Amino acid sequence: MIKVVYINTVEELLPLFTQQEYRPDLDRNRSLYLYRGMINTKFNLSTSLDRTCKEHKKELEPCILHNFTKYGALEDPTIENSVWRQMFMGQHYGLPTRLLDWSQSPLVALHFATSENNLDKMDAHDCMVWRIDMKEIHALLPEKYRKELNSNKTSVFSVNMLNDVVSSLEQYDNDMSNKSMVVIEPPSIDPRIVNQYSFFSIVPNGIDNLEDYLDMNTSNTIKYIISKDLRWRIRDMLDQQNISERIFFPGLDGLSKWLGRHYFVK
């Protein structure tokens, strides 16, 4: 079931920053929650492949990956060896994929929820942050996937781990059906991925509507609806904490985006 929480004051953001489970075996606090910020509450949890190919995604996805690999191998020959590497490399450069990006940092999610390209729209509509529980998601996996996690003493897949379990999209879709999906930590192919504390869910074709799936199969999913009246306040607070484009998009493009917003006249 998806729980909806409305945030109307800055103080009500505090739970996002303190959701860490105490681990008695470590005597430390650790979180397996992942967050995704979205600029408009009318937007759905959908992948770029869903938005681009719609009902034809199943037959078009192999064509997209095949052609990306055919031409992209000139830049990185290793993508020929793994469909998962093809996806991550393609996603990074804007290729439509079945990957949906998340962050382990709620601050990163808040950044993306309050970083509208059209800044005149900042106080025109509410934004939101989704929270999912990676441990809860992976508890639904088929046994061979859970065994791989246990044998590696980890809670999240790497590309190499996933390659050891499944090597094709067809097999992945058959394994997952409409009952489960893998959350994976991507390879550090770029500083942006590292700085954004990135994770991805690999959405199988069997899950037609991710929000319905989360509503029916999870208990710890939360959708935080953030009032439009708070967006500029949160945005300024994040900037003071050095949470901005110049950190998440290292280079002149991120610097330019940050400066453009910093000097924006309301």
C-alpha cells in the first residue's frame, strides 16, 4: 500500500532525513530506503522506454539496444558483453530504457523535485518525493536472485552479480513476471552517478503500472506531496547546504544551470 504524506512546512521534512534503521549487529544506523524527486504530482512513475515506445516497448526495446550497441561499441567495446551495461551506458546518455533512477539521498531527491527547467512554474504546482524500501522490494525476488544477494552479503545488485544470475531480458522478464523487480547500483561510469548516489530499478515488462505494483505489493512505500508554496523555500535551503547542479552535474553545464537559477528574477 502506498502511503501519502503531505508536507506543508519545512519542519515536516525532517523525517526524510532521519529514516535510518538501527542495526544491532553493527551498532550503527543504516537506511535501505531509496528516493525519487519529481517536479509535478501529475507525473507518473514511468520509464523513458514507457514514455517513448508506449504499448510497443516490448518489440522496440531490443531494436533500441541492438542499434545502440552496434554504434556505441566504438566508444566502449565492453557494452557488447552485457545487456545490463548497454542499458546503463545508454541511460546515462539519454537512451530510452526500462531503468528508473533513484537515489539513496533524500536531499538529492528534493533537489530534483525543486529544480524545474521553467522556474516561472515553481510555485504553480506541487512537487513530490517517492520513497521505496529496497529490502522490501528484494524480498519479493525469485529464490535464485535472493541467493545471489545473500552469498555476496549485500542488499543491492551490481552489474556483475546480475550477470551471474541472468544474461538476457527475456529470461529476466520470465523470472520477474509481474511480481518483482531488481534494484541495482550502477557502475561508476561518470562522476554524476557517484555524486547523485544513484540506484536504478529494472522494471520488467510484466509490470505495466509501477504505482499499482507498489500499492499492491509493498507496505513501506511513501509518496510525499510537497506544497507548491514551499518549493522556493526548500530550493534556497538546499543551495545553502551545497545541494545544487554544480555538485550533481560536475562541469560547466552544471555550473551554468546553477548560476542561471541563482540569478533568476521571480
